[in-house]
Amino acid sequence: MTDQTTQPRVLIFDTTLRDGEQSPGATMTHEEKLEIASLLDEMGVDIIEAGFPIASEGDFAAVSEIAKRAKNSTICGLARANYKDIDRCWEAVRHAASPRIHTFIGTSPLHRAIPNLDMDQMADRIHETVTHARNLCDNVQWSPMDATRTEPDYLCRVVEIAIKAGATTINIPDTVGYTYPMESAKIIRMLLERVPGADTIVFATHCHNDLGMATANALAAVEAGARQIECTINGLGERAGNTALEEVVMAMRVRNDILPYRTGIDTTKIMNLSRRVAAVSGFPVQFNKAIVGKNAFLHESGIHQDGVLKNVQTFEIMRPEDIGLTAKNIAMGKHSGRAALRAKLKELGYELADNQLNDVFVRFKALADRKKEVYDDDIVALVADQATTD
Ligand code: KIV
Ligand code: ZN
């Protein structure tokens, strides 16, 4: 494996507890939020966006408690571009050893129309609110919401204002999942080239998955110079969700030859977090979801099973144990072949002679035609039947 220690570090900013929890129906209890935050902290997430403190008393209490308990991660809270939100956010995150205020405002024409601010008025608002946040906290992140639909010249102008006012991270949100990888990269490159002071701060990428491109867009932004990825476990989030943490982290690990960046994530903790987030949010993970789906490491076709049994790399590009998965990778069903059945029988403690195996195989195929998946107990029963008919 490549020595990653000298590679640029990409910060992982997890927003499962803020943007993820904004998924309709994904509300978590106070205790559940504390549990997820502690698992994220242990996994090596650099920044946890723990909530939106002004949104409710519950959110405020959760962010404050997470801030008090965090051992390693920076704890961040979200705030709109007004003093009241920012003060409330600071009250919650200030308990953390490493606190961050994240303040944002929609900068695209559609979003500027909502507070009815013209370009100059909005620029002033950004200057005032980022300055205020920076007076409270040394670590301030600013986001121009809907950045990917904001006029490029205006985006450069407001990013420059936020940097001059003291923002230490500038996040570029693709709020409606509208961008495309080449465009995502182009925006980051443009900001790095055109904005004075851009080399003094960290650029972040925050992508939504409306067109299924959130992971690709985030990685393209990193290639262009972004050094923080905003993401959620299982890609939980508004509408079609956010960039999935497990996807970007594993992509940088598996394709480190073309994505030579490192993260601080202990990937062996991914599966457990995925399961806990699915359980507490009530959002099951789709079976074929990349990395953490039930089928992501399962092989059913005979050809694939035979290949995997001979050399696992024939059909697997990463090891299940790298994400903390210990379950078996062979699914017994109607596409399974004799080699897989023999291996499964061995695992269950049976070594059959060829004629016995043939007999069990015929009855296994007949059963598999009637059932979607054949379980270990079914196979044990087939062997027991075979023994009594001998
Ligand atoms: O998608 C978005 O624009 C956001 C911002 C609040 C950063 O979640
Ligand atoms: Zn978002």
C-alpha cells in the first residue's frame, strides 16, 4: 500500500446531525445524537456539525452537550447571517475544546430575493456577520448557500469579503445538487486563482445528491484544491441526501493512485456507524448502496462466487474488514454454483463425497428456485435429508 503520510490531508466534516437530520422524518432523540456524535468522534471525524442551535431548545441542548463531551473532533454549529443566530450558536459550541461557528447566507439570485437584499446590501451583511462571528470564535466557517448557481464574479466578491472579515474556512455548497464534477472543480480553481487571500483559508465542498453526483462532485472539488469534504453517514440529508462519508473516504483509499489524499478516518468503524445511523434515523440503507449496502460485498452468481472463492480480488476492490464488516460474502441463491455450495458446506462443517454433493446440489437448486435466499439452516436441512435417504 502507498505511504500516505506525505499526502495532503482532507478534513472530514460530518453533518449527519445537522443536514442529515433535516431529512423529513429522520429526527433523532437527544440520547441518539450523543451516541452518534461519540461514534463520529471515535472514528476520527475532524469536524462534527452537531446541529442548528437556534432551531429549537432540543438542538441547542444537543449541540452544547456534544461540545462538552467531544474528545478529538472540532464541534460546529450552524447559524444564519444574523447576530441572534450567531450568538446562540456560540453559546452552544463554546463548551468544546475546539469550537467552530458556521454561518451562511444564500448568494444566488434566487436566494438573494428571499431576504430582498441587493448585491451590495448582501455584501455588507456578510461582512458584518462574519466579523461578529470571528469576534466570538477563532474558527469561523462561512458558506454562500447555492454557490453553484451564484454569478462567478459575485461569488468571488463575497468570498473575498468573508475572508477579509475573518472566515477561516469557506464552504462552497451545491445546495440543490445541480453541479457537475468538471464544474465543481472549476469553481474551486476559480476561487483559488482569483480571490486575494484564498491561499490562507481552507476551501470546503458541500454537495447534495439530487442528480446522483454528490460523491463525484466532492472528489472533483478536492482535486481542484478543496481540503474539507462535508458529508453524512449513509448520505443522509435533505431530498436525495448529501455526499456519503463512506463513499468519499473509501474512494480516496481504494483509488489513492489517482486521488492521493489522506483522511484521519478509521474506516473499520464505518459499518457500525452506518447501522446505528440507519437505526436511529429510521432510514434503512438501500441494499445496493455503495460500501455499506447489504449487498455491497455479497456475491450470488456462480461465476462470481467461484472467482471470489479462488481469489477474492477477482470481484472485490476493497476488503470487507476495511469497513469493519465481518459477515460472509457469499449469498446462497439460485445463481450459486457447486463450488460455492461446497465452500458453504465446509464452513458449516460438512465434507461430502462428490456423489453426495451432487445430490444436495440438485435439491439446493430446486429449493433456491422457490426461495429468494437459501439460509444456512436450509442447507443443513438438505444435508440431513440426504443422510436419511442414503
Ligand atoms: O446545502 C446547503 O447549502 C447547506 C448550507 C447551510 C451549508 O446545507
Ligand atoms: Zn446542505
